[in-house]
Amino acid sequence: MGYPHPSHAKEQPVLSKHFGDAGSRTVEGWVKRGGYEGLKQALGMTRDQVIEMVKASGLRGRGGAGFPTGLKWSFMPKEVTKPHYLVCNADESEPGTFKDREIIRWTPHQLIEGCAIAAHAIGAERIYVYIRGEFTFEYKILTAAVEDAYKNDVLGGNVFGSGRRIDVVVHRGAGAYICGEETAMMNSIEGKRGNPRIKPPFPAQAGLWASPTTINNVETLAAVPHILVRGAEWYKGLCLGSPKSTGTKLFSVCGHVQRPGNYEVVMGTPMRDLIYEMCGGMRPGRALKAVIPGGSSVPIMTVAEVEDCAMDYEGIVAKGSMLGSGGMIVMDDSTDIVYQVMRLARFYAHESCAQCTQCREGTAWTTKILERILAGTGKAEDLALLLDLADNMTGKTICVLSDSCAAPVVSAIKKFRGEFDAYLNRTKRPVMVAV
Amino acid sequence: MTKDLVNVTIDGMTVAVPKGTPIIEAAKQAGILVPHYCYHPSLPSPAVCRMCLVEVEKAPKLVPACVTTVVEGQVVHTDSEQARRARTGVLEFLLINHPLDCPICDQAGECELQDYVFQEGRSGTRYSDYAKRYNPVEDFGPDVLYVANRCILCTRCVRFMEDVAGTPVLNVSERGDRAYIGIDEDQLLDHPWAGNVVDLCPVGSLISKDFLHKARAWDLDKTASVCTGCSQGCNITVDTRDNTVVRLRPRPNLEVNRHFMCDTGRMHYRWMNRGDRIEAPLVQDSGRLVATDWDRALDRLAGLVEKGGDAVLLASGAASLESLGMMHRLLAGTRLTAVVQLPIGESEEPLQGIPNLALRQERAPNGEGARLLGYGTDWRAAVKTASSADLVVLLDVTLTDAEAALVSGAAAVVVLGTVQAQELASAALVLPLTNVVEENGTFVNRDQRVQRYKQARTAPGMSRPAWWVAAGVAPTKVAPTLALAPTPATAAQAFELVCSTIPSLAGLTYADLGLLGRIASGMAPGLAPTHALAQSGPGGS
């Protein structure tokens, strides 16, 4: 993962190659490390050529949805009648995810370059980087890098002498998870409350200020310069599993492993390899119990499911979960699953924007039921109630925060029912629930 | 006008609706109400309450009917098992934090939460032993109280203030189940149209201080009427309890006021309940006003009118078309100066989000009706003329002391009025009138729209509408030309008779007007109001 430990042999450091290397933070340093060649190349290509290249590479959105990036770019209007916008989603709030932070912290120019290429591809002159408010340190690094880029004509009215204008505006968030949702992000950038919008209309038709907009994740954009320089075929070739999942993925591994951190692996790498080899396995005397592979919004996986799971979009789906953001939370047998699920539900209850009835009330109710179960006063009907609430909260709302609260609850009850029952029939002692 | 029509089947019924219509409106045409909270035909649609989720064949998920536009051949089920389960789910979620306030909540009986829960909510709660979230009551301003605990966060109030009133003073504060409606610091809900948020609120969260604990919804009698505040002619509903007017609410009329009325009109109803009424006809007898019966009073009136001469008719701009018309006919045999009193207000207060809707400066409901009948508007000149006239007839007007002094110079003064007044003492004849809620009648608004208002409470004492008084004086006694017309016995007949004398209203009957009124024909097309909120895409109505 680059730093503080060196990359593991089974890693494929593309995005993370310069993690830990403070010299990458300047234009000069980045150019020395081979940077901005991709942008120079892209400026000599047409919009369609860039889009086709990214399409061919198989790059998919790394923020969680996994939507094919080239295809998303192709939704933007061919003719620019209203200003086109690129929004870089640097809100990184999915619990368990901390990869984008590292990209910005160490290689801000990798991101800037990716944004600039994407802006060129979609016909945009202005890029909004929405960075979560809590990333104060990263914000300083990013703005310094942007300033440096302007000084060196990497950004501004005449990018690399091409006559092209590309501007970057860094917009800070203010502490709302929901602003990571693309339509809520656009509302936030417009100065409004970060409430998700109903779709249709889709951002490519009417996004920021009702103008065509594309929103991409930091990791997605950071991959783009490499695709330009090394070719789509190369990126497509980085594939160990399903051919629909290509390139590398940064997995933020946290939890009960010896070496938590960010690990960049080729798509399709076995999950066992990541956990036991790259991360050094469990703590001494402990065994694996459960893994949340892609940020807290995806179903929990059991040891059996982890055993022969290939880490790509299709591989994890085949095991009943989702790749999501790649925020991997590894839990050993000291973990109280019920408590973890309660803590996740509490997060969603805190972050709900309050628009949709099911989410606003359901996340809080789910949390209360779980807290009561932990406190030893749960009722026998509570599990059935939780599942019924989860059903009422899934597929019925403007955005998927509601679904995200339901997913871990449903999967935990399904796969770790015994733990819930232990609290309900009082064979397990109640737990102090911090307020 | 050709429109692109789309055929869609809702609950087995196929309707053809214009392209761009949301399913919820298409369903209305099929006679189906899709339960909803946040949707409102006069507000932009945010689809946040999730009550209107319906099942569309071939769609992967339930869709919100308020923002999903119809597609040719779509088959929609609003009452399928899935849709019903979704609605029951939403209702259950709404009730977990909603306080059990029904016994003390003003909205009870006209509450959309009560209605839908009764229809398809769960019979018992599963939210046991948990505390409901608490937010304190907040006084938002002149008339509106915000009971935060009851709020279901439909955001209709926020959207009304922002998009329709144009002053975004309300917002959603906080997140999750801690959310509530906040008002901007140091701001009050004192916009001239702010009272509408109370009507918009589906539950008893935003309530009127004026109406607080005055009556239960089921105690009220509701009557269709028209506001008398100005020449806009907003359609209203008069709510009476035990024959007392306790509340005025706007009545939907897409051509006039859509779903709104201004606070000035809304709060102006206490005068309708005044007790100091003229109870019986009074005739001047040896220097005193003596109560008498109508026969004698009408005889006395006929005598005064028969004498002829210079007559001045000073009429209120709030008198009905029937009354103004019949009184005018009554005095046709005299040298008549007929003038209508039109108070002018300080300013016009538009509701900016609705085209052609404002509190108008002409603060009388029937100025147009008077003008159509040939009434003049030069009040001061007419009052001066009255000071030396042979006969002055006051039709429900209030005079200043100076004006009363001038008028008393006339040879004979006949006062038709509702309330006792000082200047009546010297009148030859005082006749008790019904006010706007005690009679049937029509007004013509500034757009030439003739609108009916209906009687909402019994007329006190011996009061009668002015048209009845005029009709009661036998036409043969006053002007031979009028003898051919049949004497109207009802307001409807009086209306037809009066309309027959006005070219643009000729031939109209009450049946033609219905309860939404009708524009007088033969007027310039540019004056017809348009409703621009229609067909504006998913966010529009």
C-alpha cells in the first residue's frame, strides 16, 4: 500500500505508486514522476476518442455503483449549448472507506490530471471538486496543488498552450454523508440543503444549475491518466476474474487485521490473499468471523463466503454482497455482530436527510430496536419487525440511504441470527450502549 | 387546440390525458384518488412523502405517481397488494413519532393523516415503549403556530413560501427524525398570503391562532361563497358553527385563486357575526323611527319612489349584482344618479407564483357588477348631489360624518343597511338587509367573472336581501315599462332578470354559473386569466 509499509508483492501499485512520497504534491514533482503526459495526450484527441478509449478500458465507477465510466461520459450532449460541468466526488463518507483521502493527500495532481482529461472528454470547462469538510489537511494539500497547477498553466485559460480552458473549484462539504450522493452533492454545490433530487432528470441532462453534469469518484478519475498513457488494452488486461471488471481497485482494509491500510490489487484478486497475505491475517489467537467488503452499505459476508471470493464486481455479487466502495471492514471472533449492526444503523439514522418518510423514521426506529435488543429488553417479535421494516425501507425512496441501512440488518439477521437470539433469550449479557 | 394525448389504464379504467401529465392527475380523471401528502397541484412536486407509490406494470420498482409522467399504454395499479403495503408502511412510519394529539388537535376531522390511517393504516402500533421525538411549539408569526411534534415533513409549507409566495422564510432544519420546519432568524410569517400554509398542512402542525380551539371540524357547516375583500373574487368556503361564522377558507378555483386566499380576506369575517343589527323595517313617524312590518315599509318606499324627481342611489361595492340591479330598476322612473362606493386599499399584494392573483387595491367584490349596470364611481360628486336631491337611497353603505351631514340635506333618505348607525335617526325609512352570508347572490370580479355565493346562515330578525326589497315594490307603481317583467321571487330569478339588461350577461342563469363562476361573454380576450402552472413537466401540476 505504499506507506508506511512497502507494497506487497501481490499488489499492483498504479494509483498508489507514490503514496508516502510528498514530492508528488507539486507540479514539478508530478511531472518528474511521469505525470501530466496523459493530459497532454488527451488535449490532442477529440472528445469521442477519449471517451472510446476509456470505454474500451472497462473502467467502472469506483465510488460504489460501478457504472461504466466511458458510458457515463457518453451521456453528455455532443453539442455544448449550456455549460457542461464535471463534479469530482471527494466526499468519501462511506464507513470503512479511506482510499480517496490517500489519493488526494499524496498525489493531488493525479486527481487533477484525471479531472482535466475527463473535463475535456465531456466538453466541460469547469470542475467542482467536492471534498468532505472533515478533510482539512487534504483540502490544504489539494488547494495548494490547484494553485500550483494554475501557476504552471496546467489549469486556467490556456492549458498546456492548447487554448483550452479548464478551471477547478474546490468546494468543501460541511459534514453530511448524504452529500456524497450525486444529486445531493449538486444541490450542496448550488448552496442549497444537501437533499437528493428525484431522477429523472438525470445529471447528464440537467445537473448543476440545470446544465449537463457528470459526477465521478476520485479513484475513478485518478485511473484516467494511466489509461491515456498506457492504453486501454493495458488497463483491460489487468483482470484476474470477470472480464467485466478490469483495472485495479484500492481496498481500504480496516478492522481486526495485522496490517490495516489501503491495498491496490488487480480486479479479481482472491479476498483470502488480501486478508491473510497482504494484511497479515488476523490478530494472534483470533479467527475471522465476518467481512463487510465494500463499505457499510453492502451485506455482511460470512467466513464461508469470503473463502473463495474473487474481489471484483461480479465475484462479490456471486457471494451475496457487493464490491461497493471497497471499504473492507474485517471482523474477528471477538466482534459482537449485533452491536456492529446497531452502530451502523445509528450512523444511517444520523445521516438521513429527512426527505423520505421510510428513511427518516425507519432508520431511527431500526436503531432503537437494535439498542433495545442489546440492552437486554428486546422482544421476540423484534427480529421479524426489523425484517419487515427493512422491506418497507428498500426500493421505495429517492436515494438508497434507506436501502443501505436495511442491507446490513437483513444480512446480519439472516447470517448471524444466533447472536440476535442470544440477546433475546437472555443467554448473552446486555451491553452498555454508548449514547 | 390539439394536444398530444396519452392513453393510460389506471385500476382498469383507461383515460386519455395530455402528454406530461403525472399519474396522480391522470388518476383523478379516472375518478381515483391516489393517497398523498407532499404533492399539491399548485406547488412544485418533490416526491418526498412516498405515499403515492403505485405499481406500474413492467416497472422494476413502485413509482411515485406525483412525478412520474404517463406513458402511452401504461398500466397502473394504485391499489395492488404491493402498493397498499407500501402505503401502510409509510403510515406506520409517520405515526411512530406523531403524537396522539387528536383529542386536542384542531385538525381532527379534517386531517389527512387520520383519513388515510383510518382507510389503510395498521390498527395497532408496533412502536412500543419508545419515546417519540420532541420539538417545542413555535409561534411563527401573526396567525400561524407550528406544532413541531405533529409535523410529517411534507414540506408543502416550505415550498409554498419559497415558490409561490416568493419569500423563502421557512426551511427544513436538522436531519433524520430530528428534522423540523424552521423559520429564518428574526423573520415572521407575515407575508400577506402566509395563512395558506395552514390550509396546505395536511395535519395539525401548522395551525391558525385565530381558529385555535374554536370548533371541531365536524361541527361546522360549510358553504360555498366568494370573498368580499377585494375585486379578485377568491372563491371561499364559509365555515359556520351554530349559525356563527368561525372561519373562512379558500375554495379551489383554478381560474381565479387556485387554492389560496390572502390573509386580509381570510381574517375579515367577524363583522358577519355582528349583533347590532337593524332588526325590523323602521318608518319615520312623528319624529321617531318606529318598527313596522314589511308590507307597510314597502308601501312607504313605493310612495317615496313614485314621487320621482332627482334621486341619488349610493350603493356599496359589496352589494350583489341582484341587489344593485333591482335597486337600479326600482329607481328607473326618477332622474337617477347611481354611484358605487369602492374603497381603495393601500397597495396591491400579489401572490407572485400564481398568475393574475393578488389582493387588489379595489377593496370591493362587485365593482365590475356595478359598472356593468351603469353605476358611476365618482362618490364625492354623488354625495354632493345628494345633499339637494329629492330622494337618496343608501344601499348598505357606511358614511363618514361629513358625508352623512351632506346626505341629510336631501328631501327624503331611505337607508337599506345591516347595522344600526347614527345617521339613521333622520331617515324616512330604514330597511334591514341581509349580509353576504345570509343571502344568495353573485358578484362580478375584475376579470368579468360572475360568481355565485350561497347563504351560509339564517338571516337575523326581519332582514331581507335588497333585491327582494326592490322587487317588493310593485312595478306598476314606479315605472310602466317595468310592468312587463315578472317579479322575481328568488335570487335566481332576480339574477336572470338583472342579466337580461346587461349585454355581456344576457341569458345567464345560476345553472350556467355553477359554483366556479363564468366569464361574461363579449369581453376582450386579453382579460381572461390563464393558469400557467399547467403542463410544466414533472415538477408542475
